[in-house]
Amino acid sequence: MRGSDTDEWGPASWYVIADLPDNDRIIIDVSTPLNGRYPIIDGFHEAMLNPEECKRITGSFSQFLEQILRHQGRAFWLSPPAG
């Protein structure tokens, strides 16, 4: 996820699919598919060396695209849940 392609920067099953302006990343985790889909993770730079701190954003890439379009490109996963 940073620098060279080594496990020092995160699990080998994580692939960056987007770099964000604040140096965070959107990651797809291909280690464990859920119903044939791969979860999308918030790879914020403060947690890069502690992958367990990187929270799941959505259960699939299609869900991620749907949400990002619904929220007009804003980082919807950073907002507090409605309710």
C-alpha cells in the first residue's frame, strides 16, 4: 500500500483500488470472499501498520460504487451513521 510491495505495509491480500487526496486509500480485500464478493476497506494512513484498525466500508465493490454515487463522491464512510 505504500512504498515497495511488501507485507510490511499490509496484508498480501489487500489491493489498493483508489488513492484519496488525503493520502488514504480504498482497498479491496481478496482474502475471504463473502457470497462471491470481496469487501472494500478504508485504508487510512494512520492504521496502515495495524490492519485490524482499517474498517470495512462495504461488502462489495458494487455496493461501494452505489454508495459513492449516492453521496456524490463524498467519503460516506467517514460520516456518522444516520439514526
